[in-house]
Amino acid sequence: MSSRRAVRWSPLPLLAAFGLLCGTRTAAAQTAARAPEWRAEREVVYQIFVRSFRDGNGDRIGDLRGIREELGYLRGLGVTTLLLTPINPSPTYHNYFASDCAGVDSAYGDTTSLRRLVESVHARGMRIWLDEECQYAVGDNPWWKESQGKPGSRYSGFILYDGPNNTEPEPIIYNLTTLPTYDSARIPVATVNLRDPGVLAYSESLFVSLAAPRGRSLTDGVDGFRLDHMMDDLDYKGKLKDLFADFWAPIFARVRAARPRVTFLAEQADWGAGDDWLGRGGADLVYAFPLQRAIASFDRDSIAAAITAMVRTTPPGKGRLVFIESHDLTRFASAVGGDARKERIGAALDVLLKGTPMIYYGQEIGMKGRQSNARLSDANDIPDREAMRWTRGLGDPGSAIWYKGTGPWWTERFNRDSDGVSVAEEQRDSSSLLSFYRSLLALRRSRAELASGDERVIATGEPGVLLVLRSTSSRASLLAVNLRDAAATVRLSADSVPASLARGRLRDLLSGAPVVSTRGGLELDLPPLGVQLVGGP
């Protein structure tokens, strides 16, 4: 969602959780019976903020045609699935809070543009997910326009009203009745009545029509949906309760009957672990928010505890979306102060840990952007939604600089001409962050243990070193991350790692450098804030 959230979560009891990691070294080294794959963990998701990604028609606004033009770049990067932020008509720049949940914003194209994009994505063997948010209505939504003060309207029950005769529409989250925008507008907002049978019927038909268009083959429909701000009790008000069972479950059933392999990604509204959304909520995937916060902390024990909790609590057939950036967060490059070593650590943990990795557009080139709290509007998020850097110059064709000249988010922008952060400046540089992401994704694609293998943390006496074993029955790789700005040496006995890592010819799969392996075990020399992936041929 575009607004900042109040995050409700209980800190993971780190000591208790981390205690699970520190069994005997022999137990840590052995791979148990093969666990079932998690949902979508072989996918690589790329989140696109549509307005800012690529301008395909010269109006400086990102659009569906622009996305279609860059599918070759995305496929070459290693992306398998596109996740688009909302494309519905809306008075907001981010297109959350839709005027029409079934339409396409004219700035992005039309329904034909969407169909062509879906067809082009599928032609490349890729998938596409849409972000859907229809829990709230804005002032020009016909449900609201035609029902306010008109209890006889066909949409009479579609908006949740507090007053008699359809007066006093229910505010949205944080009791907001209007949304202040970056361009000084104030948009009226109200809560949709998700318990109205007409709203449920409309929503079921909407999702089915997008996933399995009537009269067309299933390949013409989208492959999944992100459910923004999903809740069982909307906004914790007690007015729209039991939504998991009474609203979302019927929708999921209808869509899955029409397209069995459709994926539902829930953005759990509390930004917690999301277990309830995978269980009672029926979602296929949830965001790995605890892991994201742990990675941002660069604290070994926090990361280890989050990894272990995910492995322990993810049900068979479900999955977790692993990420370090999104449209609601400060860019990782800014969060780590532009430290290239930390950016690579973040990349390695995002791509190589168990789960479904997500890359936010521009993350792979190190785009910067820091959320602001200075303004009471959606302008606070523009810094982490700046135009994707395709070339050296922001004014070059294709650059989606829709926010040019609109305020300090332009004059004080984070990304500048010829700053070294663009596809053009990085694509032929083997030492660039873009090249590093391509290498990580290629390894993940070529090695089964990294795509869908088991995962366990190996205990080490070095408090700043994280060791994560990824393995199948026939192959293993060891991810070693030094989270401190000082060199570290780690020695592992032969019984603490699988036999394939205790002897034989090993190398760092990221650099190609040999790794010392003897009958006595394994020795790793990690530079300050260094990362290695140890494996055999």
C-alpha cells in the first residue's frame, strides 16, 4: 500500500529460536528426509512500480508498453515472474485506491495493452502477477457515487456506511476520510463493505476474468495476484470480520477452479510472520517480513533466528517471499549508506536463501532512495519510487520521470545523471552490482540446492559470521557471510558439513577462488563484509 503502516508484530524470542540452531555439529551436518518444495520457490519475482519503470510512448510516464519492451532485459537478468503494482484507474499516482477495479489506467494503456503484455510474458516462458486492492473506494468510484444518500441504489450495500440512509461512509485505515496527495489534492476515501453479497460476487468475477478470460485459453490470463493489506478483521475495527473464511476463501476457490495453478501472494497487514495468512487465510505465499528486518539489521543471530523460524513454520505447499526492498521501504543501497560490500551481502541473502526471491525494480543496479516523514502526503514514498535508470541521463528516451518539476522529491532526488547507477553504465562491467545479481541468479538457476534445496544454519564461534547450508541428497553449497567490518576465519570439522564439502575440489562459486578442504574439514577466510558461496563442480 502507498501509505506508511503501523507495524504490529511480536519480536521473535531470539535466544530460544537460535538455540534450535546449536545442536551437535553432526546433527547440523546431516540432511534429513527431503522436505517438500515450497510454493513458487523456483521462481524469481521482479516487482515493477509501473509509473516509474519504462516510458513506452514518450510522455514520461511508465506504461505497459514500456514493460513489454524490456522483457528481454528481465529474462536475461534471470527473472521468471513479474509483479506489477496496481494498474487500475485511480486519482493517486501509485494507483492504490481504485476508481474502477476492472479497468486500466489510460496513462498505462488499455485492456488490449494488458493482453499484449500477458501474451508477450508467456511467450518468453515467464509469468505475471497483478497487485489488487479493492477494499477501499475513492470519491469517483461509481459504487460510492451512486449509493451515497441513495439507499435504493443498486450499489446500496457496496460501501460501508455508519449513518442512516447511506450517510457517513466508514473511514479507511487510520480513520482517514481523505488522502492528501503529492500534488496538493485531497481525495475522499471510504471502506468497501466486503460482507455485501454483491461485492463478493463482483470480486469473484473480477479475479476469474483476469486469471481465466472468458473464451480464451488459460495462457492469456494472469498467473497470480498480490493481495494488498490482506486482513481477517479489516483495520482491526470489528466491523468487517471473518474475511478469511467469508470473503477470501470463496474468491480463492472460484479462481482456482478456473485456473488451478494461480498464485495468491498475501501482503499480511501486520507485517509479521504471516503464519495465519498461510493457514486460515489460505494464501499461497506471504512476505518474509521478519527476515527482511533481520537482514537490514546485519545482526547474525537475528538473521539466523528468522531463517530457522521460516523453515520450521512454513507448511507444505506454501511459501515465503524473500526480499530486501519494496515500494514501501527505503532502498537497500541507501539503508546501508552506499556500501557496495553490504549491497552484495543483501543481494546474496535475497537470492540464495530458501524461499521465493523478489527483486524490486532498480535494486539490481543499486538505485538509491530514502522514505521521508516530512510531508503529510503520499509524496513521502516518491524517493523510493524514482524512475528506473536505463541510461546515464534521466532525460533520455524511456526514462519515466513523471515527477519532474513537481516538488522537492524532484529537486532533491536521489538518482542523478552519470552517477554510475544505471543499466547502461553497469551492464558491461563485470564488477558491477548488476553483474553480481546476474551471477547469483544464474547460480540459483543452475544448482538445484539453491533453487529448492533444504536449508539449515550451521553454528559457528564467530559471532559475525553467518553460515547457511543449502542441500539436496546429492549436492550441497555453503553460503558464508561475514557481517562485520573485520576479517574472519572459520574452521569447520568434517562432521559439521556434508561429505561433499569436507573434501574434494571446492571453490567460491562467486569468485572462482579455491577453498581449502581437507579430511579434517573446511577452512574459510572471509574478508571484512565478505560473502562466499562454497561448492563443488
